[in-house]
Amino acid sequence: MSNMTTPGAPLRAAIVGLGAGAQRIMLPAVAGTAGVQIVAACDLDAGHRQRAAAAWPLGKQYADPLVMVESER
């Protein structure tokens, strides 16, 4: 399996942890970066997932990071 992306294709990002720090710093930075697409995000706390999804384009959401990684390969 190659870890290279197709030239010109967006960089696919997955975010682990959607608490206050992610919502104030990480998500605005990643979502505001040209050429980056958030395809998945996870947090054990359903409330964190719901609040982040209401404010940011998260793609699929997961409670378990291992499940997220396996599903998004």
C-alpha cells in the first residue's frame, strides 16, 4: 500500500479528540487549510462529537480511533 496521494487530490485528514482544544485550535486550522479535507474524526465523548460536527465538516464520526483508522484506510 502506498502512502502517497494522487497529485492534486486533497490531503485526507482524520482528527482524534474533539474537545475544547480541538474545537478552538485544531479544527479551525485544519478546516481552514486549502487542500485538506477532514474525512473522519473521533472522540469517546458523544457530546464532543455532536458539538464539533455541528460547527465543522468532520466527515464520518467515530467513538473508537482504532475503528476509525481501519474504516478509513
